[in-house]
Amino acid sequence: MASKGTQHPSMIVCLQSIVSSSKLSRDGNEKRMDTSHALKAKASADDEHLSCAGDLCSRAREEAVITGSPKRIASEHESIRAGIGKSTIVDTVPPSPPSSSPTTASTTPPKSHISFLLKNNSPLFTLTTTTLTMSSSNAPIPYATIGTNWITTSWIHACNQVPESWTLHSVYSRSQSTASTFAAQHNCKTTHTSLDSLLADPILRAVYIASPNSLHFTQARQCLSAGKHVILEKPATCTSKQLDELFRLSKENNVVLIEAFRHIREHNFLHLHKLVNEDKVLGPIYGASLPYASYSSRYTNVLNGETPNIFSLDFGGGALVDVGVYPVCFAVALFGTPKSQSYTPTICATGVDAAGVGTLQYDNFGVALNVSKAYSTSSVVEIYGEKGTLRVNGTTDISSIVFVDAKSKEEKELADEGKCLKVTKPDVNMEEEVREFGRIILEGDEQARQRLEELSRAIIKVTESMRRGAGILYPADQEWGA
Amino acid sequence: MASKGTQHPSMIVCLQSIVSSSKLSRDGNEKRMDTSHALKAKASADDEHLSCAGDLCSRAREEAVITGSPKRIASEHESIRAGIGKSTIVDTVPPSPPSSSPTTASTTPPKSHISFLLKNNSPLFTLTTTTLTMSSSNAPIPYATIGTNWITTSWIHACNQVPESWTLHSVYSRSQSTASTFAAQHNCKTTHTSLDSLLADPILRAVYIASPNSLHFTQARQCLSAGKHVILEKPATCTSKQLDELFRLSKENNVVLIEAFRHIREHNFLHLHKLVNEDKVLGPIYGASLPYASYSSRYTNVLNGETPNIFSLDFGGGALVDVGVYPVCFAVALFGTPKSQSYTPTICATGVDAAGVGTLQYDNFGVALNVSKAYSTSSVVEIYGEKGTLRVNGTTDISSIVFVDAKSKEEKELADEGKCLKVTKPDVNMEEEVREFGRIILEGDEQARQRLEELSRAIIKVTESMRRGAGILYPADQEWGA
């Protein structure tokens, strides 16, 4: 496993990072980066030089970014020089190129030093770290995939729709043949059967993880420690403490960790959010009913005495964490974190919940959940308020939002129907998610990232409480208890 | 208020009641009547006479009943004599006629004594009490109504469909003009503005109570104490201890108390019960979703700052006890008493729950409730199992029971559609309920009565726990606490 805070030249080095947060605030920029973790910038010059450094950085923030491969870094150094042509910087010492190819790469990439020198060769400052979170670059993010299931295919297809943000760089599978087959399907040339090898690739900047739930934590931890952004399929981890640890690691390594909740990025969910919270079409909220119950063909395996991963305690499975997170996330994104929650499961032969009903308790209303992989429902999502009911076709892939007036019963369609992205499972549409996550990373939208982090933390706490309250305990609960 | 165990001649005196319960059991009759409460029969004869009395009663049980007005009692005494013409009974002393008309009746009706004499004028036994529960008579039950709302009209209309069981005898209202108007609407000649007066009427055998919830207890208590059968609209009482007291009183006075849950008497509910519990069309049960949420026009009054009875704490109102009892009753009737339950209400300006969501917890599944008088839902009732889902149009007035196969999604209608009774609100159809309650009283079906009692006790315990757990407390909760 890569050590913490490893440095290699593939990371984006955003000069803004050494500008103090107070200065950023004065500039009206609300980003609050923890510069103590972001960069170790040594300024060995006098006060004047320091002041100069601040100005340089301030200008550079708007003008240039050091990014990408050694070649690109070199060229972008040129752009910095060009952009600040009248400044006192005359040279930079670019970082060393990577020492090995992906298949032979060391797990400890070479350290990166970028020194900015004044005309008299006295150092202005030297960047001695690599791990930086944000960038104003529009360069697409080279990413790898972990997992070769349909959801990974969906992710890749979505990324292909957003080539300005994402570029598939490599795929990982424990099995070389699986990796090769999957890579070939997606015109990808680089495969890895070792995570160490994958993460040693200096080009690689992000990893999409869609492995079985119980593997998420260790894989994400390794990726974050290696300084890669991580998009982690839901449920991010088995326990909330594991997720806390991953977010801690992401900050320590100045990379982004995002849980892949696609549905709250969808156009019509955002529209619904606005209708409820800004337009107040319902008036005060009186509650919601959020069903997500659909028979899974893998439940047939359970009935046949098998234990598919998603129905396995060891793999962190069950209906709540697999499909229940959609309505839980929907509720938390729409109404905030509940005061408390409860869950009454139907435990199947494998020991997990094949289904269950539950309630999220808010200050003056409840949200009813009905989640299942063992039966199906015909009920739709409903949100209740003083003025009426919003009837929505589901928590995901929203194509209809009907307002039903409480008194008159009159109905009115409020969805932006023209903006619905068509969804054909199993290739679900992740385009809105992929676009937004790419934007957050590329634009360095710390506020948006922070909101997603808070959402993920709230959701795992809710589902963990529901799950443990119902006596559904994973092996991870022992190691990562409350 | 009438004293406990008052006696008057209008009660049916079923001779079977003095036959010991052991004898009834030997006869294969499963009725278990508490004869110590049923009758005080003094047999002041020798062993031979006692034995004879037993035989007489055994025969009389199948042959005759003393019932109705003094005139009818007299004529039926004749029939007893005719039926047992060869016996040793030569005379009976019929009870005194009522001393006053309904409007001037004493609150303590005259005591009733029926003495059976042998030829030598030695008494065989004397009946000294009036209150008897069951009868084999097919004579329709003269009943009064308390309450003049639409639900009372529905009850009367239903009774009119079952004239062999019920006959409207009198109506009660605090206001004479209301009583007179209501009585005229239903071709009823007798009105009362005092409960004492109503209950002193010796012809009256049963009372249908549909007053505001908070009045149910004291009114039912008075009716039962006066020896009248009571059909009590749901919710029977505000607290479970109140209901316990009413059932105790009903036994003490050997009359029947039935809570008017019409929906579980409906043909298609009974059909559904059979499908789920006998035919096992779903296999093992995995849960249910039972919505009963419909905007009430009286919630408009609440929004306008008023406090209609059904939204008043003082009157024992709120969505849970008003409409929530339907799904709760549905669940308890179908699945039995839950292990535990919870409720998350939306409290409105008057302090009661205008709506709420909750869960009933069973051994390996949960039942989700969604009840409201402040919003409407489009969701239907669903019951889930291993083999699929039963989709039902509602908890009441069931006209459709669709089985949806879990795997194939194929649908099949299972309701007895031809047997659905048409329902036109506000005149809801109570015919099946009215027919069954009449049958229980007239046939003396103690087993059916007992089942209804257990159901009512379970339901009030569930709703009381949900309500108190959610902090919704009535004045009655102070006096009749847990």
C-alpha cells in the first residue's frame, strides 16, 4: 500500500493553494482549503519576496495550473511564465519523471519539488508536496475502474458522454482475463491485477470503485492514500467510522472522495428540490412515502440456498444498504438529517434483510420507507404538505412530478419532462452524476464537495442506526463499532 | 345513570342460560357463558325436581324464548307451556309490565321475577334477573341510535336491509329538534333527549353509539349498565383501560359490546383473509403497506383556526384514532397482534395528529402505516410475501385483490367482484357488519363475539401505544393511565 502523503508529479499543483484562506476570503472566494495539509511551501526569501510570492500566487491562481504528465507540467510551467511574464520568476525546477512503467511501478512514487527562483537565483519558494485537491484545469481526469459489473459499464458509458471531464485510463480486476475482456470492451489499453500497480501509475488521477460493498473501504483507503480521487459506489462503506476514516484520508492527501449517489444529481431531482424547498409548492411539509421495492433475480438464488454478495452479511449486503440508501439519500437531500430512525426488516435465509419498512423522524413529520429486493411495489414516491401532494414516479430517474391539490384534487405536472435523460437498465444513466463529479474536481468546487461529504456522512449514520437497531451486523461492525 | 345489573322485563330470557356450562360443552356447544352472572336461578326443590329443571331447560333451549313486550312474553310463555306440554310445569308468574312510558320512565326499571311452579305449587325455580346475553330467537332487535351524523344514517340504512335482525326503535339527541328531525327522516316515532329516559325503555334492547369519541365511554357504560347491547363506533374508547371496563360491564350485565369495525366484516376482506392465511397465496408474509390518507374537509376548518371534534384533544380526535384504526384493525385482523409499534405524527394547530406514518412490528416483517386527514395518497394497500404481492384497492370497500407474481410480474384478479357491495359515501355500506353483529347477538355466537372483543382490545392497545409514544395525550389519559 502506498504511504500517506506520497508525492508524484501527476498531481495537479494549484498555486492558489499556498494563498492563505484569509486572502481567499477577502477575494470573495469561499473556498476554504486547509493549506497546512495542502502544500508545504517554503519561502526562504525576505518579507518583500514573501509579499511578492503572495502576489504571484494570487495572479497565478487565475492564470495557470501545473498539471498532468511531466510533459504537460513542463508546458504548463511555460504558461505560468508566460502569464506572469513580467514577474521576477525566471525558472522552475520541474519534478522528476515517473521512474517506472505502470506494470513495474514502485509503490512509492518519486517526490516532487518545484522551486520558483528569482533572478538572483535565490529561491522564492519551493513546493515539496504533491497532494492538492482542486484545479481550475479543464483537462479530463484520467481514471481507472475497480469492478467489472454492469454498473461499471454504466459509469464508463456516462464518462464517454463527458469527454471533457473524464478519460478512461485503466481497468482493474483480480483476474487478468476479466480485466482484459472488460478493457477490450471499452477500448482501454491498460489493465491491472494489483491495486499497488494500478495506483503507482502517475498518470492516473481518479478511481471509480464498484466492487462488493465490503471491499469498498480497504480499496478506497488505498486509493486515497495513493493520492487518487475516489468515486465510491453506494453504500460507500459498511460503517460510519470507516467513512470518517476515508474522508480524513482524502483531506490528508488532498484528494476528493465522492459517494456515487447518481439520483440526487439528476435534473428532475434538483428541480423537485427547488419545488419543495424554494418554491414551497407544498407549503409546510407533512411527510413523505418513499418506496423502493423491486424483486431481485438474485433473491431467487437466495431461495435456492445460495448467498449472492448482495445478500451476504460478510459482503455488507442487504436491501437497506443496497436499495434503501436511495430513499434515505432522497430524504436527507430533500429534508436534511432526521432526528431519529427505525427499521423493521424481513430477514432472509442468508441473515441479511431481504426487505423492510422504516421511518425517518423529522421535527414534525415522518418519512415512510419501504425497501425490498424480495418483493415489488406499485406505489410511487409521494411528498405531502399543507397545500397538497407531490406524486413522483420514483426516487431515481424522475420523469414525472405531479402536484395534486389537497382540496380540489386537481393535478398538474411540474417535471421538466423535456430534460429527462432516458434510462435503459442495466446501463443506467449516470451522465448528470459523472458531469457534476467531474466539475467538482476540475473546478475545485469545495462547497459542493463539502455538501456531498455531509450528505454521505448523514446517510451512513442513518442506515447504520437502522441496520444495527434491527440487529443486522456485519463483520466490520466489530472492528468499526459505534 | 342506571345502576349495575338493573332488571327489567324487556330482556330476552334464554332458558339455556341456567344449564351449566359443562352440560353445554357435553352437548358439543362451545358457548361458555358465565352463568353466575347470567342468571340467578333459585331451585328450591328436591334433587328430582332439580334434575327435571335441567331437562326442561335443555328442551326449552331448543324450543322457546321469553322475549319482547309483556304481551309477547305472555304469549311466549304459552308456547313454552305448549312445547313442554307433558311436563310438570303448570304456571309461570310473568314479569311486571313497565311502569312508565319512555318519556317518563324511571331510571330503575321494575325487577323481573319469573317463577316456574310445579303442580303442587312448589317452586321449580325462579328467575330473578333480567340481563342475558344470547338468544336463539330470530326476533329483530329493537335498537336506538346515539348520534345523528351521516354514519348513523348509514347504520340505519344498513339495518333497514336486514329487517330480520334489527328494528329502529328510538333515537337520542341532546336537542329535541335534532332528535325529532332525525327520527322523522327515518320514520321513527320515539325520541329521547335524556339517556336515562332512553335506557329505561324496556322494549329497547340495543344501542348504536356514534357520538364524538370522548363521549363513547360514558355513554356505553350507561347503556351496558342498563342491560342494553351496545354497538360502539370506532374508536370504541380513548384508552384501553376504558375499554377493559366496558367489556367487564358487558359481562356483568350479560349483554354484548361490539366495536363497529365494518371493514373486516366485508365479504372481500374475509376472502382476502382466507387467501393470505389459509390458501397461503403469498407463501410466508414479508410485510404490508397500509395507507389510509385522505384530505378531510374539516382540516380546512383547522387551517382556519377552528377545532372540529375530530381534530380536538378534548374529544379524543386525531388521524390515528379516526382513520388509522382502519389499517391497524386490518393488520391485526390479518396478521394478529404486533410485537411493538411506533408512530411519527404531524401535529397540527389543535394539538392532535393531522397525519402520521408508523410501523407495526411483527416477528419477521413490518407493516407500514400512512394515515392522514391532512393530505391524500394515491397508494393502494399491498401485502407482500415470498410468492408475490397482493395489491388491494384499500383497507375498506375492497373490490380488487390483484396477485402480482414476484418473478414473472404476471397479474391475476382474485377478488370476488360479483359480491362487492356498492358503496356511495357518505352513506357507506354497513350491511355486512350489521348482518353479522345481529347474527352474533341473535344466535348467541359467543366465539365470534369473543374474537371481536380480542380484536378490539388489541387494536386499542396498539393505537394507544402509538399515540402516547408520540406524545398525543387526551384528558382521559390522566384518569385512565397505563
